[in-house]
Amino acid sequence: MAKVAFLGLGVMGYPMAGHLVKAGHEVTVYNRTASKVDLWVQDYHGGFGATPASAAEKADFVIACVGNDDDLRAVCTGPGGAFPSMAKGSVFIDHTTVSAKVTRELYSTAAERGIGFVDAPISGGQAGAENGVLSVMCGGDAEVYARAEPIIDAYARVCRRIGDSGAGQMTKMCNQIAIAGLVQGLSEALHFADKAGLDGRAVVEVISQGAAGSWQMQNRYEKMIDGEFEHGFAVDWMRKDLGICLDTADETGASLPVTALVDQFYKDVQNLGGGRWDTSSLIKRLRALG
């Protein structure tokens, strides 16, 4: 059993922190919205801190799952941030999808304080977090990762160190790049089936068993056909992630023409009022075009 602080109780963090309690760890949580903390404490009977610093005090591991680069900096090194109250030898695990730049910045800051830092972005969506079957891609020092892995296992189906600091975030970018193209392709296939007068469900029943099959197809096609997009990973967050991918591509010299195009399609979805719709709402853009 370890003493763990969990910072950020969004749709992913809330159940992830709960899995840590179920695994037998002593968990203290922090969230900007206090009402979320109250609900979590009622559900899981853990502790809470009024600031990241107070939650992180005496913790062996501090875990963050927040919104973006600025949010992560705030909970680490901002006023009331976690780093100053963390003991030497403790480990910070970041599950936020952020830029590799901020990851390496905070890794260096943590190292100066004698704190281990693992970038560990996640994939699997809300359902994966609730069921404890997330995919976790990690970067950081091998020895620090080895200590963090048993903690992450509480909510992971697969957890792997890819390389040094920033490698986890780079891998998450690969994940988002792949998803963007897959969802657009699935949207076009279902839109085409509809225009051709085909039964979309029957089409997917057949093609999902062949080379066209994917997780997105299996888990999203029915909602896409029915036009229900109030679930899963929001368009606003996907655009944030794709922006990171495109900025990093400029730095590395990678060519991402499909990703850039799909990012603009998501902008169209935002203009339709769908910023909080699930990413599978790309099909709604096609329907709006006629």
C-alpha cells in the first residue's frame, strides 16, 4: 500500500482515483471544483486536500489528470502547487495529455528537487477509466517508471515505458493522429452507406469482421448512426490534442496532412455548436453538408 495524492477529478480522474482506493492505497484527492471532491469522498471514503500542496504532503506518489499545459504547471509549480511539498524520492505521475515541451520542463524542475517524474498519458476513454482498462504510454527514467508501474496498474490494461522524458506524450500524439483519421474514415463510410440506401448496421456487422474493423467501429458506430454524441471524448479536447500534434510536427519536420484536415473538420463541428460533442460527431458535419 502506498500514500497517493490524485489531482484532478474529471471524467477520467474520478474513477481512476477510485481504483487506487480499491487496490488498497491510501488516497488523498484535490480538485478545483470542491463539489466533485465531496462526491468522490462519499463514494470512496478517501481524504482530500484544499490545495495540490496539501494533498501531496507526505505522499509517495502524486498523480495528475488535468486539462492542459497551463493546468499542469499550476498544480505542479503554481501557488499552492504540489512540487514544494513533495518529499525527495517521491514520484509525480502525469496522466494529462500535454506538450512534450512542458513535460520536459517539469521533469527538469522535479529532478532539481529530487522528485521522480513520469509522463504517462492515457487512452481508452471514460469507459476505460471506469473499468480500469486504460492504455498508458510512459516516458521518464527507467528506475522511476519501475516504481510507478505498480501504482498505474490499478487502472491500466497495458502500461509501458516507451523511452525518456516526453516519450509518453509523443506516443499519445501518435494515438490521436491515428484516431483522427479512423473516425473520419468511419464517418465517411457510414455517410456513404446512408446515401446509398444501405442499412448501416448491417454494413458494419460485415465489414467490422474484416480488415476495416477497429475499436472506433465497434464502439462508436451505433451512436454515430443514431446521431447521439453526448458521450466520450469531447471535440474541444480533441482539437487541443491535435493542436499539440501539429505544433510538434512543425518542430520535428513530420508531415501530417490528414491530421491537419481532420482538425479543420473538427473546427467545423465546433462551429455547429458541437464543442462538447463526442469526437464521433464528425459524421454530423457530413450530414450538415447534405
